[in-house]
Amino acid sequence: MRFFTKKQILCLVETMKIMQDRLTEAIVWNTEEGMNGLADLQEAAVAIGNNIEQEKNSGDIVTILEEYCEEIYICSMEQGQSDRKMHLFSMKNMMETIEHKIETKIPVDKIKIVFMPYKADMWTSLESIWYAAEADENYEVKVVPIPYYDIADMKNIHMKYDGDRFPPYVRITSYKEYAMEEEHPEMIFIHNPYDECNNLTRVPAYYYSSNLKKNTELLVYSPYFTVGSFNRKSQEFMFTAPGVYYSDYVIAQSQRVKEIFESYGHNEEKIIAFGSPKIDAIVKNNKNTQKLPEIWTKKLSNKKIFLLNTHLSYFPKAFQYAESPDNYAVKFHKEILDTFLNREDCGLIWRPHPLMKNMLQGRFPECLDFINYFERQILQSTNGIIDETGDYAKAFYCSDALISTWSSLINEYMATGKPILIIQRMVNEEVNKISPINRNVNYFRIGKNKMTFADFRDNVLQGNDFMYEERMEAVRKAFPNMDGNAGNKILEFLTNKLRGGK
């Protein structure tokens, strides 16, 4: 029997018990309400019998249900109050027996879990939960990447599908072959909470969280990001998206992030703080050797490797203030090219935000000339790579340091223990105090104690990292499960809740 079917039957049994108790007086006094209640109880008992009669070990339960129905009939025909009380007492005992036998004798099929990512780049927010479920024979697991529309340019809306961009060890089920209503999985996991509110990409309405919720017992949202600094006004959308409201559970990376979710009105029981699967991915990545693409090996072997991460909004904001080549984004990225490219001792991997070009083409075409120039310089160099793979595992693994604009990727890279230079200024102290992670324990290109790209490069080449201890202390405070087992703990908790545990 399907898990959710058994759960529904047990819920019906519980309703019958409550109804029986509530109508005791009406039945004893032989009122119209009492007689109608008996008829409803009999109808419910027949429905239960019809649902379980083909199940293994159901024979004696069906027999007791038949006896229960007979008891109802006799009770309805009795004239004396004491006789009706006696039959009601018998019915109550029978119902307790029926409930116990359904709970203990009717086996359930594997719990069906479906993961519904939309972008392969964000798979690490779900992967460790998937690993835990895949390794347990009590679950039937499917990964069903869902299509999405690229709507950055409203004049050129088109559908995309990332099903072929996931790691080769992940078995993919096509969304065209997955009938959600028929399958009715016990759990659905998502990492996209925005539904109709996303202005760059958007999944079809069929996959909005409001509809997913109708077709599962537990809808679970695992954020595609980790939270570093916190600004209540500018980050409100992250904590109030439709998927946050419709999900039964939301995974928070820490107690502090749980508190932030709750401050937006979410029930404390809904937000579960077991750590982030994204940190699990970092821990796993640090332990396992990554096979690198041939061009990476050719250009980067025997070098200190610097990973460059550019946030989605960095160039558009810069171009709002100044024309190229005078704005700060152009200035710093040219400085990076001069500092790292075509050197024998170091290499550069640029990992632009996966949605950056889509957004620039549709809304900020003035940025594209420089981005195209930047790409050409890296591709034509002897030691530069552009990383457009579906996840950042390889870049994290092979790099020795990170250079980044403000981004949630900084939070995850901090967990590797490797040094980070942030192109922008420190967070102001008031914001830093209420933020989930102290990210001011990194190096900064501008502001107090600023460090040039050349100085950062030389420190990494020489093995100097003066802020390592402070940085790792901040990481340990920010992420409660640095052992890589957050996914296991999340799945265990949710399964217990599904089974009615506390």
C-alpha cells in the first residue's frame, strides 16, 4: 500500500473515533443525528474495507470491519438505551483494534520522493538529501528537472531545460514522462521558490509551489543560496517568496537564518535548522578528487589557481554610475586581467553568474561589450578558463583562492578554508552584527586595510593567509553541521514527521 494511502486511511479511522465519541449521547438517545452518524460510520468502514481488502495481511482487518458494520446495524435497531451503550462500547474497542492492525499489519510501499530542480547550477542545494534517500532502500527516488522560461528579454521569451547538464551519476526522469497527479509522491523537494515572481527565469504554472503542494504530503524548500549578510529591506524577497509560504518545511542553514525566516511571520516549526546541503557538497568536494576537463589541465597544471566569481548585479550597478571604461567594475576586472593572465605561476578561472548574460542581453546591453572583451581575453590567454559547467565543484576543488564580488558563493567558499579577496568594501559593523556569517574576516580590495590583487596573488603564491583562524571560527559559528551530514539529518527528520512523529 502507498504510504500516503495508509496515512489517509488512518486519518479516517481517527475521524471515526472522534465522531463516535462526539455522537455517543445522540446515539444512546436514538436521535436523528445519532442515526445519521451511525450510517456515516458504516459508510466509512465500508470504504476502508474496499481500500485494504487486496492488501497483504488484511483478511482479519476486513473481518473485524464487517463485524463493526454488523454492530452498527444492531445498535441502530436496539430500543433500549443500555443496549445501545453496550454496542457503542463494543464498536469503540473494535475501532481501536482496527487502527492497531492497520498500523502494524499493513505493509507500505517505499516512500516516493521526487526532486524537482530547475537549474543544474543549483543542484547542490538538494544533492546531499538525494544522496541520503538514494542510499536507503525505504525510498523510491526520482530526479525530475523541470523546464523554465528565459524571460530576461521579454521580446525573446524561450523555454530551456537543464536535464542534460546534471552530473552523470544522477539518474534523470524527463518531466514529459512524470505524471505528478498519478504518482503523488510523499515528498517533493524544490530549490526555486519564486513561481510567478521571478523576472529572469520562470517555471511553467503547473510547477508553481501552490500546485506542487496539492500533489504531495510534504513540500520541502531547500534554498539555492546561503545567507551571509542580512539587510531586511533588500532581501525580503528571499524570505517571503510564494514557495516559502506553500512549503510544509523550509531548510535553514543555521539557527540565525531560522530566526530571520520567523521574523517574516513564518511558523517556527516550519523552519528547520539542520545546516545547508550546499555545505555538505563543499565537505564532500574537499574529500573527493575531481576529474578536470582536458583544457583545464592543459592551462592550469602546476599553477596556483584563482577563482573569479562575478555576481549577477555587479556590472549593471556599475554601469548605472559611469560609462565604460571609467566605472569601477571595468576598472577592477581590467586590473584582474593584468594581474593574473599569461603568467607561468598562476591561473585564472572565471565563473560568471549563470544568469548574468541573459539579464545583460535583455536589460543592460551596454554592459555586453566589456563582458565580451573580458571573455575573449581569458579564452585567448595561456592560463585562463571560463567555467560554465553545471556546478562549481570542479572550480572549488582545483582553485587555491577566490576573488569575488559580494555573493552567497563567498559563504560556501569560506567553508573550504581557502583565502578570499572581496572586490568591494567590508559590511558595516551594525549589519555584520545581525548577519548569519561574519564575512568581514576575509580580505578586501577597497576600504580599510585594502589589499591589491597583486598583493593577494603574492600572498597566495607564498602560502600566507593571515586571517585563516578568524575565518574558520566564523564558518563554524555559521554552519552547525560541518561534518557533511546535513542531508541525512534533514531526510531523517522529514521522514519522522511524515510518519506522524514529533
